[in-house]
Amino acid sequence: MSLTVASLGRQQWRELSVPDALPTVEAPWPVAILAGKLRDYIDRLGSVWVEGEVTQWGVSGGNVYGKLKDCEADATISFTIWSSTRSRIPADLKQGDRVVALIKPNYWFKGGTLTMQVYDMRHVGLGDLLERLERLRAQLREEGLFEQSRKKPLPFLPHCIGLVTGRDSDAEKDVLRNAQLRWPAVRFRVRHAAVQGDRSAADVAAGIRELDADPEVDVIIVARGGGDFQNLLPFSDENLVRTAAACATPLVSAIGHENDRPILDDVADLRASTPTDAAKRVVPDVAEELLRVQQASMRMTTRVTALLTHEIDRIAQLRSRPALASHDWIVASRAEDLTRYVARGVELVDRCVERAENTTRELSVRLRALSPQSTLDRGYAIVQGPDGIVRRPHDAPNGSPLLVALAEGRLRATSMGEHPSHEHETPDDASTEQSAGRRSPGEPAPSPSAASRS
């Protein structure tokens, strides 16, 4: 006679069931039996040390709820650190750290869930993902892709904005709503792409290239809401980052929240902390711009009015000066000076002419005094012999032909030899010598041997 659950109660089944007996269709196990066996089996596993990378780290009520990913295989487990255990582990543990943890599987009998309770956790080193990202970040920095000089300025008022984001995402709604509230006339070209998963990096890169090739797009925004470290990894993909760096259109990165920092943020021309911040940074506020225009107009009006007033006052001051009050004041004030200068000039010219005349007269007198003709005009004569001017008696011996130069004309004569001194001197000779001895002052005495009476 076979026993079934229908003929026996649950308590009797538990008492009569053999641990090794397998359930059948006619004799299935109650859920409590399966849950109890699972709990007993998991409890026998005990604690185990595991190594992995923290990809999620959230604190709630003093407890930590996170995820631990295998460093090589695609395997992830969830873990819980109660507040009592958290006080004993390093306080600087965070997302991206590579750790070893003492974990004990815990099966919750009532809820039917399996949790990994952490009793200890220690640093091992930088996680593989974070280490790979840091190496890529350092390589791109060495290539100059993070240089500020490469950053392109955003247009003041973009007419068309390209948006790469997830379909029907909150990030898309935030960007569109805030941008249109600030400037209703702004237009968008939206390219939907997967923002998480294996194909998200390729989809986002294709959207950037498509919008960059559109000549009407003035600026591109890549937007995604918040997420854990692992969900944001596609935005640090090398192909995506290099596509953004080669983009000719200014690009704004609005990935995650303020604390999230994918490599795309470093390459983009502008990093926005959130999608809402991206809309505010890219699109100006029409109300603020109108207020600025009004303020600028008022400042220009005030400045121009002050400038005109200053120039009017300056012109009035210039017109009140004597130089402009009377047109003939310059001639009247300078007429006396002109007359004085003319008289002074005439006086100086007359003095110069008089001084020149006196100098000319003195030079003329001196020249005439030195002239041989003056000597001849006083009655002297120049006697020349065959050998030149006769200076001594023996220069003209008896019978020598002579040429006597007078004041007017010349005479030929013949020498009769030397005349004895004071012999046969006639009164005419004496008077001639006396007259020769009386010279006017300033006249040079003629040479006794060169000039004689004819």
C-alpha cells in the first residue's frame, strides 16, 4: 500500500520521508523540504576566500550592497556587508578596487534568495578594468588628446544640436525639455544608440560620425543617465574616444553624474556634469540674453550721452577763448613785433654793408700802397740791364744798354759807369734826393739800386 501526500499530512510526510528518497510525481517534495535541503547544503559549504573586482558599491542604512566581478571570466555575484562587519574592513574600499573577500553563502529560507555575506575584505591592488582604463588614459594623454589647445569653443547660439542618447531615456527628455525652455527656436537632430551593453560603444561612435558629417549640426551632445562603474565602461572605449577626438564639430559629454568620469569626458570639448547641465551650457537663456541686450543698450546710451555732453562743453570752452572770440587778435598782437623785427633787420643789414665797405676801402689803400705803379707815380724809375734789374753800379758797367721804366712809358739809355758819391752834384740832384727822402707815411721806400731818377 503506497503512501501519498493526500493520505498523509505534511508533518507525517516529514517524519516518514527517507533522506535518500527521490521525489516523484506521485510523491513530490513540499517546498519547505527542498528549501531546507538547499539551506543545509549551502550551510555545509562554509566560508570561502574569493578574488574579484568591485563593480558596484552602494551604502544604505550603514550596510553595503555591491557586486563582485571575476577578473577574467564574465561572472558576477552580489554581496552584502553588514554594518558590524563594515567597521572592521578598510574604510577606503570603493568601486573599481580589486579585492579578496571572505564570503559565506547564505540561503534565506523564507524568501528563497541566496546572498553572499562578507565577513572580511581586503585590497589586492588596482582592478583589471580600472588598470586598463588608466593605461589607456595615460596613452591618450601622451598623444595630446587631452590638451586644452585642442578644445573647440562652443557656438554662442547653435541653430541645430545633434544629440546621441538612448531611446526614450530620461537623459533625452532632460536635454530636449531644458534646451527648448531656454531657447524655444532651437532644433535637434537625435540619433538613438545603445548606451549600455556590448554594442553601445560602436553605436555611440556611429552616431557621432553621422552627426559630425551633417553640415547643419553646430554642436553634438552625448548624453546618458547615471549608472554603476561597469555600465559606464563603454564610454571609455578606445574606438569611441578616438572618434570623439577626431570630431570636427564641438562635442559635449554628459555622461552619468558629477562623480562619474569616463575617458570621453577628458576628450570632449566640454564636460557637463549631467544631461540637464549640458542643455544649460550649450543653449543660452533667451530671457537672460534679452536682459543683457537691454543692459548693454542702456550702457551704450549712457556712454554716448556722456561723451556728447563732454564734447559740447569742450567746444564751448574753446569758443570762449580769445583766439576764437576775435579773428584779428593774432595780427594785432604780432604787428608791433613784425615792425620791430623789420627795423632790426634793416639796421643789421646796414651795419654789415658799412663794415664791408670800410674793409674794402682799407684793403684798397693797402693794395695801392704796395703797388710798384704808386712808386713810379711819385717820380721814381725802374732800371733794367741785360741781366735784369739794376741794383748796384757794377750791375750796369759803362756802355751797358739800359731800359728805364717810368710812370708813363719807357726809355732806352746807355750806362756811363758808376757815379762818384757827392761829386759834381748839381742842385737838381740834391733836391731830387731830398724829395726822394720825403715819403708819405705808410709808403714803402724804393730800393736804392732798383729805382733812380731818369
